[in-house]
Amino acid sequence: MSGVASDTGFNVPVAQIPALLLPALGDTLIMVGIVMTIVLLVGVPLGSLIHNLAPGGLFENRAAHTVLSWVISIGRSLPFLILMAAIVPFTRFVTGTNIGIPAAVVPMSIAGIAFFTRIVENSLRSVPVALTRVARSSGASPIQIIRTAQLSEAVPSIIGGLTINTIAMIEYSAIAGTIGAGGIGYVAVTYGYDRFDNGVMLATIVVLVVLVATVQLLGDRLVRATTPHAAAAVLRLRRRPSGPSSSRPSRATESPATESTTRSAS
Amino acid sequence: MIRVDQLRKEFGHGAQRAVVLDGLDLSIEAREISAVVGPSGAGKSTLAQCVSLLERPTSGSVIVNGDVLSELGERELRVARRRIGTIFQSDGLFSRRTAAANVALPLEYLGVTAAESRRRVGELLDRVGLADKAVHYPHQLSGGQRQRVGIARALALRPSVILSDEATSGLDPDATTAIVELLKELRDDLDLSILFITHEMDTVLQIADSVSRLDHGRIVESGRVLELLAQPNSSLGRALQPRRGHEPAPTGATVWEVTYGADPVPADWVGLLAAGLDTTVSLLGASIETLRGATTGHATIAVSTPRHDLVEVELRLLGLDATRVGSEDLLALESEVAR
């Protein structure tokens, strides 16, 4: 990175900005996608484990809980930039390189897992303990209890947390851009920051805002769809035969639908 | 049938050791509903946890149909739990599952095929009168309906014992009555032994054949409900049918507390007593009800006669047990004077 500053010489023409940003956006999506898959696969079991090692859990074990809790807290307490630098030897050992997407995925996964484990733990904590008792007395095995009486009941809350986590990972991917991981962050740093190219800077900001807003919207939708008393209204809307596509008339049908739900519940 | 034998449960170690259940004995025959009452902190929920095999007793045993279940290993215990159906307080439903899916839970854990499970769930929901609510979520059901789903779920694996842990607590009176009637019906149809843990005395009168009072981890009093009610000096009987306030007595009359005994009492006993003693009898307060064909209850009356011994004899002949109110002071005074 040259660091050459000029307000005329290096500016990318507006017409070329999409060609610059689209592949970068693709890189970001790939990076975040891979990381979130790993985070989900590791974080859910790890969160369930730490929740059930705690006092009152299925495998209550104070020592194991303390150790695991400390490890996760350490992972959570390092600023991402520091974590990324600190584990370079480990990253190189796993991926054989310390630049590019593979190199970014390792520290991002570690930070994401630590984050998501706490989110899962917190979500499970809000599920009534009585349900675990119900499942146990119905003859469930520990795995069945965790699956049906803990995780399944916490799904909307976990999806809400997953949304937050995904957005945090988009932000981390931008930080990872500084070690040449590619993606939107890399473009923002090399063109916008180093070369004072305000056009590109602005474009990356717009892309990031749209990306984050889209993730949030999808997350909110999913949370609604997986919460029975919220989903009832959504389902009724969907079931309507293809009416006018504008949202106003369908919103008008929503309120009587929710009203009738509450009436039948009373 | 289920038997609890010398059940003892301690929590903690050393100086912090707390004895929650202290050598408890209970026995419930098939087709019997036995209630356990007691103040909060008496050990009711620990008893429930031990009977449903969620907590291991420190010593003593839980025996269902002759099998000692409390000594099994963890894996066998999981299987044994299926022989006892538990009905929880109304918050025990899974919020993201429909009524049918909630009832199907124990079948799912057992690994029953989907078709078989669907058939059994339909049967169970029909049995508790919720066939039309199968696809409703818990938030769409009333408290009473939710509890019916809980009952259907407890019955899913055809247990011979039902443990009801505060199942009617938090329900309105109508819903409580409906749940009580349903449990009695199920007891008759399925030959169930039901252990009904509650703190509601009214519900005990409605449902239980026998009742035990738990206090500080021990059973301090127990017996058949009707027998306890017929005993005027039973504190559990009095707790089940508490005496409430009564009118003040007319001057010159003595006040008597009468209790319906085990023998039938003529309905016109107040008139019969007045005729027999040839005096006036005033009814100051009464609480009388018919439970399982027997009339039970108590009354406070005022009788204008100095012949206290005769009042007692007449009342006894009518099948009523009588105690003169404030009589101890007066008797003491009389004996002083006589001396």
C-alpha cells in the first residue's frame, strides 16, 4: 500500500466502481458465509455444553464449567485486530498462509465462536427449567432433552443472536481486509482510506449498510416465523390468494387476524 | 400401585446439610387418589421430584407395582420414569409445539413410529376432550385446556401411576373442577394410582380418597378424607373444612360445635334436637356438603338449656359429635364450686 495521497490522480471513475465492488462483495459473502457455518456448527454444541455444565444443568460440573467459561471469556476479551495478529502462527499452521480469505477465516471463526457460544448460553438460560424436568420425566435422553426442551424452545432467540453475530462478522471481515483478506473492507481501506477516494469510500459504505440491513431484515423475519404467536399473523398473510402486491391492504388484514388470535386465546 | 418406603432426602454436606424428607411412607392403591398437602417448604416438591425419579433419594425406596425403581442405574431409570406420568403446574408445555406435538413428546423420546404416534395422540386428545385443538399452540389455549394437554401427555406411555404436582394451582375454580373431574374419570377408566400434590385444601376435598399432611419433611397426619372429616379433633380434618365465623349466641344459651360423624345424620336434626330437649335451638353457623355420598361438615348451634349432659347425649344419638364452646372454663368453675 503506497499511501500516496492525491485528490485527483487515483480516483476510480464512477462507472468502474461496481466492477471493483461486486467481486469484493462476493469475497465478503464467502468469508462471512464460511465463518458463520463454522460458528453455528461449533457454537451451538459448545453453548449447550457450557449451559449444562453450569449448576443445575444436565452435566453439572463446576471445574469444567469454570475452565470452559474462562477460555471463552479470553476469546471474547481480545480486540479482533489483536486476536488476528496474536494467532498468526496458529493460522499459518491450519491454513498454510497468513494472507487472503483462508487466513481471515481462522481468527474470525475463533472470535465468532466465542461470541456465539455466549449467545446460545444466554438464549438457553431464558428457556423455563420446568421444560427440562418435563422432558426428563417423559423419559428423554440428555441429547433429546437438549434438542427438544432447550435448543428447540430457544430457536427464535438463537436466530436473533445469530443475526447480531453475522453482522459482527461482516464488521470483522472489514477489519480482516487490512491483512489483505479481500472483500469490501479491503476495498474500503486501500481505495477509500489510503487513497482518499471518496467515491469508493461512499460506495463501500452504502454496500455495507445495505448488506447489514438485509441481514437484519432476514433475521427479524426468521425470528417471527419461528415464534408461534408471531408466526400466526405472518402465515395468514401468506395464505391470502395472490392479491394486490402493495403492502397496505395486506397490513389491513393483519390486525383483525391478530385480534381473532387473541380472542381465541382468552 | 405405588409405595414410598422410608423415603429420606438430604441436600448438601456437613454443616450445610438439610434434611428435606425425613423417613416418608406413602402407599397408593390402584384406582386410589391420594393427596399430599402441606405449607410451602414442607418438602412437597422434593417429594414430587423423588417420586418422578428426577432426584435420587438419600435412602428409602420408590416401588411401583412391586418393582423398586429408586435403585436403578441412570439408563434404566430413564426407562422406569416412563411408568410414572407426571402432570406439572400449567407452565409445562413447549411453546413452539402444537398441542398434538406436545402430547407426542414422550412417544418421540421412546422412538415410536410417526403413524403409531399420530394414532395414539389423536386418541389421547380425544380422551381429554381436545380433539379439535390438536394444531393449536399453547398460547392459543386457556389454562384449563393447557392442563388437559399436560394430562394427555402424562398418559401417552400408559403409566399405571400419575403424579400431579400442583396441577390445578393457578387455574380458576371452574377449570380446577373440570380438571378434577377428568382425573377422577381417568382413574376409573385406566385403574390409575394418582398422587396429587397440592396446597389447595378445597381441591383435596373434591378429588382425594385419602390425604396426608406433610410438615418439615414428615407426614404428621394422614387418613381417609371422610374419616378425617368425621373426627372433630383431627387438625387435618379441620384444615380441610375450616370453621368460619358464626353469629353471636342469644343470652342464656350455651354454644356447641357439632361435627357430622361417620354415621348418617337426619337432615332435620336441628328440629329433632329442639323437640327432644323441649327448648329452642338456634343455628349460628354451618358448613355442610355431600362428598362421595356421605354428608360431612359442621355447625355451630346455641341451645337454651342448663342440661348440658342431655344436649351431648341427644346430639350423639343423632350421629353428631358435640363440644361445648368455652365449656372447659365453665366445667373447671363448676368443679371448684362442687368441691
